[in-house]
Amino acid sequence: MTLDAPTAPTLRRLVAGNIAAGVEDLGGRPAMVVRSVSDVRRGALSPDDGETMAQAASVASALRIPFVLVLSSSGADVSGGVASLHGWGRAARAVSACSGVVPVIVVVTGPALSGPALLLGLADVVVMTGDAYAFVSGPAMVADFTGIKIGVHQLGGSAIHARSSGLCAIEATSTEQAMEHVAHLLSLLPAHTDELPPRAASGEALPGEALRSVIPDRATSSYDVRKVAAALADDADVTELWPRWSPQLVTALARIDGRTVGFVANQSQALAGTLDIAASQKGARFVRFCDAFNVPLVTLVDTPGFLPGKDLEWRGMIRHGAELAFAYAEATVPRICVILRKSFGGAYIVMDSKGLGNDLCFAWPGAEIAVMGAEGAVQILYRRAEPEERAGLQADYSERFLTPYQAAERGFVDAVIDPADTRVVVSEALDVLSTRREVLPGRKHTIGPM
């Protein structure tokens, strides 16, 4: 990579204390890589380290290249006093300025504690190795305040963040494997927000006929929606992010006919594909990530609705459920929705419905689209009916109101398609929408539900 004269000296100076930074080649793409270079047991980061990271993030933004932080730190250097905190505040501000401009990826290879740990929350994608752990308040403080004794990996290990907190998007066995994951991610993304993702040669596709039998005959039986995504993707290659957090919603990057796409899909194998707070947050964050970097969205819908629960409602199901709707409504990238089986109630709305502004909506012939399923509808509409009458009433309701053809007649579904043709239809839709552009209203920023 060729740097202009003012920039080259800046890059050469980005080595201080426990931090080294510079432009590196990751999978054939230049990226600003910031690395912790100290022993993990002595990895306290000084005020100069925070300033170095801030400079590196600013240079990444100026050069319009991805920012990658490889972190192992025991926290801000206590001997540096408030200057250490100031340095990390500067780093946080600079990394925040990169958000939505260039991809921001953090790789955690050891501890990430206290203030520096908050940088993980600013990243687009966090990759953690098995040795990594991260928390704001450590085991000693937890024990002092709660009386509960807990180890560092139980409190904030990679498995905990992959499964419970949603911080870790990808788990790796080593630093080398983690960097391979980073290189692969960068190969799917543009260098900055003003570029389109790089297009590769179209890969091989799985036989489309397999999709005709992927949905079980029994309406209550589950299946792996990742098989559907794999059948649509080139070479069946799908990179899933946050696979263990809120598994009822699958978020993944892949290519269709050489184009990078983001899959958002309900997973019926977990909680029947219902949406809860974590699923809404996961989906919203992924949609915003794809929208920021011009990655078209393909939404695969099969959900009976939102997960009921007193605790969920008290914790803000309405507010967090609206996050997903807000993210889709705000997205300007091409958006294609494919309804595979069930799409009911509020979950129909937030899973990129026509009302939220998707560009094209397709449905498989067996799809059911309504306010609720036949059983619930009959209980409301015919609550005085005899039990022996209910089966017939449910069948009649399903035939009259649940088929995708009803939605198609009203323009809420653009076409009912053969499952075997889904890849071809989606690929053609991406071609049609490739020149789509949207003029955004002038405003400082939106205020979405959080």
C-alpha cells in the first residue's frame, strides 16, 4: 500500500509502550491493525497507549480502511492516574468515530478488563480465543458486593460472552485462527461505507430441489434454517455471527452469485423461532451492520410470533422488539424477504414485512401469513363453538385466510414461488436491486429504541 508523505511518518510513530499499530495485509486487504505487545500478566495500558490507539483509529478512518484491534490488557495503568483514563476515553472516542465508516473488529486473546473492556462494546464484530476473558468488574469485586465467588472464565470467558451476553460473535481456538476469521470477514465486506462489497466469482449451488422437502409435514416440527441459507449461498458457505447467542435467530454473511448478502432467519429448532428481547437486539444490530456497509439483506421468515412472558414484558419487550422494526425501517440496502412457513402477528411486522419497506417479498406455497394461527383465531372468533366443531372451523380458516395467495392478492407478497427456485429468484432480485439508491432525509441522527 502506498501512503502519502504526511501519513507515513504518522504510521511509523504508532508504536509506544504496550501497543503497536500499523497497516497490515489481511487476506489481501489493507487494514489498520493495533496489537497489544506486552506479556498478558503485565498488560496494563498507559496513557500513551490510549493515545496511540486513538491515533491509529483516526488514521484508519482517514485512509478508509478497516480497523482491527488485537487486545490483551489487564486494564488502564493505575500508576498513570487519571491520565490513563483520559487516554482510554480518547481511544473510545476515536473508535466510535470509525463506527459506520470502516469495519471495526476486535480480537481478544487474553484479558480485557475494566475501561479497555468497554472498547469491545464499540466493535462491529468481536472475536475471542479460548484464553480470553472480559469484564468491567472482576471476581474480587463481585465477591465483595454479592458474596458470590466466581472464576474469571465463569464471569467473562469467551463461552459466556458467546452464549449469554452476546458480546462474542466468533469463537476461535488460537490467535492465528482468530486472524483467519478476521481476514475472511474482511473479504466479504467493503473497506469503507462508500464502497460496495467486493464481488467474487459465482460459486457452486446445492440442488434447489432439496428445498422442497426441507419443511416438515407436521406444522409443529422443526428444521434447521441454516440448511436453507446454505442452499441459497455460493458453495454452501455461510459465516454465522453470534451462533450461540439467542439461537432462535440466525444472522450470517454469505455470497449469492458472487454478491455478499446478510441472512436474517428464524430458527425453528430453538424456541420454535419465536422472538424475544435478545433475538430482537441481535437482529437489529446485524441489520444496522449490513446497512452501514452496503450488504443486501435476505430475510428468511418462519416465526409464530413473540415469546410470551411476564419477565420479558417487564424487561422491555415492546422497546426492544421495536429495535428490530426500527433497524429494518431505517435500512436503505436492497431488502428481500422470503416467507418459508409461519409469519404471524407482530413478528410478521418486524421480520422485514412489506409495511416496513422491503423491496421484494416472496413466499413458499405452504406459507401461513396472518395475525395468528388457525387455532388461536378460532378460539377468538368461535369461542362458543363445540369442541367437535373446532377442527372443521380451523381447516376452513386456514384455507380462507392463511395461504400466501391471500397476501399476494393484496400486494403484501410479490410472488409465491417454488422452493426449488428460491436461489434463482433471489439472485435475479439482487441483480434488479443492485442499482437501487435512496435519498436520506437531512438530520443529525435518529433516536431509535435502545
